[in-house]
Amino acid sequence: MTTVEIEYCVPCGMLERALNVEASILRQFGDKLERVSLVTGDHGIFVVRVDGEQIFDKDEDGFDVDEIVRRVKPHVGS
């Protein structure tokens, strides 16, 4: 099964953003995922990885929860 990891910057106050992404992913794919993990970080990080592959980085992509969910979809089994 698929695992999703959301690494977010604690000092920057990105917990709420990470929780929103986590909730959206779980609503869409919850029964098809092994795990969704929140990983604490610093230095402004906000990245999403699926099975170890980075699919989103706030430094490269505009933050859009729906877009992140769309990027997770191809990695999730039917």
C-alpha cells in the first residue's frame, strides 16, 4: 500500500497547512493508504512525498491542496 509523508516547518507555523493537506488526502484516499505521516522540520520546509518520491515542494510549486491531492492520485492503487 501507499505511504504519504508531509514534512513541514514547525517554527514557521505550517502545522495547520500540513493538517489540511493530510485531511484532504485521507478524505480522498484513506482506505487505499497504508499511512499518512506528519514529519516535523525547520528552515521553511514543506514537502510531500509518496512512497519516498517527492511530489510537492513549496519552494518550487504554488501551494494548492487540490493540486497536491491530484499529484498523490497516480501513486494510489485502485
